Amino acid sequence: MYQRRILLVATSTTLINSKHTSRHHSSTFLQSKFRIRNYLNNHRSCSFKYTCHKRNISTIYDLKNISKTFVYQSSNPSSQFSEPPSNFDHSTSQLSSALPNDNQNQNNDFYKPSLVIIIGWWNCKLNNLRKYISLYTDKFHVDTLSHIPPFYHLFLPWVVPDAVTHLAKELIGVWIERGRPDNIGFHVFSDNGTYHYAMLCEAVRNLANVNSNTLFSKKNTPAISSTDAELFLDSIKSCVIDSAPSPIDEKYVALGIMGGFLNKTSSLITASDPLHKNDVIQLTEPPTILINFLSIFFTLPIVKKYQTFAHKALNNIPGGAFDGRNVNYLFLYGPGDQIVPEEVVIKFINRLKNRNGIYIGEKSGNLKIVEKRFYPDSKHVQHFLKYPDEYINALKLFYGINK
């Protein structure tokens, strides 16, 4: 009888704790059951000691948490975020449509997401993401989950599929806890964030049994139903892609290393005018020795396998007639980006448009692609730092935020 009381109290406190976002949290009730069982086996004659149920998702912002899992930040409705100056020229931030919208009912094309997942660039620092998190939580009043993939993923790509599967299950678990909202958004940076977004979607497809990819492991992770995985994919309604994507090959990886780790790239403007209309940019080329090393690296079979998988995942991002889902994409780029040149981004946008054209008529999904091009003095993942008002206004236009 005493053991039953302990079990009842422990179960009740666990369920109560699982209703709130604590400093550390995990949705797996199975962990609590094992803790209770171990406690009963080891403490049969002593008094009950309360132990708080811990989740995996954290609200503590440090390098360990954000590189292993998602960090949760709730919105702050009372926060005052500075508005653009009254003399701000809004015409400079107008978004250009890259794909016409044939849907006659356009009232719901753009709307503010209830949760935004932010994924940082390679070798991104904590302080780099904080300003974007504050932008969503303080100005747009949107809850965020943020993650910075570990920098060693670039050199050990074979560990990425398991890591992405773990993240996908955590993400779906948080989504279930929040009542399965149907308007999830992503905001991703550079190739690192963009490819992780694509691979997360591919991992969720695998969990939904839509895609059977042997790179993803379903072992030793909490069970996610195929229905929930499918519904989570349906809930993705928007994705902002900042300074990406480019192919994963020796040239662009070398540029990424120079910019993200060695900090050796810069947009050198050799001639300019005040309106930035006739700027001439001198391109930076990565060192030959780095290119040669990466060329050998990409010939390794296990790296080739990952490279093929990552490119496939990028080409299969949700949206449009391809998979019947309604997803809006905003691409932020500019001619001053020497790590992911704007012509490479435009080439991908055109490929995404062509993909939608191939599948037109097969499924009813609506793909909306818009672009924001910044000036030549705005560098890779520096658009918000260089032109904060334009950046904010572009997001407001994209999400349909009027105030």
C-alpha cells in the first residue's frame, strides 16, 4: 500500500511538471517510470524524496545546450522593441515575388507563425543568434526554439543523420506538447542552417514512413507515431533562408571555412556610389591548398554518401505540388555575399520553381517564393547587422505583420 502511494504521488507530480516548460525538459514519460521503479527498489524503507522530472529541451542559453538540443525562449508581449524611424523608405524593403501565386484566396498566404525554429550558421556564436531570437520574441511576440549545429559536423558528416533524427524527435515532442499548432516557421542561416532544415524535414518523412532512408536510425530514441510526424510536416508553413544555399562541394565548403572559422573573407568593394547601383565587388577565392584537401575529402565514400543525401534533402524541401503542402519561402541574399554568391542562390530558387512546375497538377500544394536583395556592402549573414530596419520590414511584409 505504501509503495502504491509513492507511485501515485510520483506519477502525479511528473504529469503536473510535464505541463510546464521548466529549465530542462523532456517529454518522455518512460524515463519517469524507470526512475520511480528504481526508487521503489532502492528505497523501500525510507521516506519519499521528491525529484523534479527533467526534460531535454532547455531554456538555459549556453554552448552545451544549444549545440546538442533546442533552446526554448517564450515571447514577451510587454517588451518594447524599437520601430524603424519615421523617415524610413519602405519601398527599399519591398519583397519581389519569385513565383506567381495562382491561389485566388490569398488571405492566408502569409501569417505570423506561433513558433519559429532558428538554426544558426557554421561556427555561429551564442551572441550571434540572440538578436534574432529577440527579434521574434520581443518584437513579433513569437516563441522560438534555437539550435546551432556543432561545427565538427562539417568534418564528421557521418554523425549528422543520427543527430538530426534525435533533433527531429525532440522537435515533434515539443510540437505535441504545444497542442500541435498548424503554423510552424523556420528561420535558417547559411548552408549549415539550410541543410539542417532540409535534413530535419527528411528525417521527419522517415519517421512518417514516407521516406525509408537507411541513413536515419530509429533505434534508442522515443517513439513518434507516423501520424504525428506527417502532421508536423503539414504544420510547416514558412521558412526564411538567410544567405543560402550553395552546393556542398570543395569550393563552397572552403569559402565557408574561411568565413565561418578563419574569418578571412570580406566583401571588398573596389568602386561604389552612394546609391549602391554601380558597386564593383572584388571576389575572394579560397586558398588552393584548402581546395585540394577538400577535393580529397569529398572522394571518401562515406563523405560522398552524405553529400548525395544532403543535396537530395535540399531538393526535397516541403512545399508546392511536389508534396501537396502550402509553404512560403523568403530568400535573403545580396551581391556582397562572397561565401554564398547571390547567383548561386538565384539558381536554386529557379530550380525550386522548376520543381514546382514539374509536379503541377499532381497535388494541390501552394509554393510561394519571395526574395529580398540587399546592397553590395551587406556581407554573408550580416544583412540584419548592416540593414536592421530593412531586415525587420522584410520579415513584417513576409509574415503580414502590420504593426
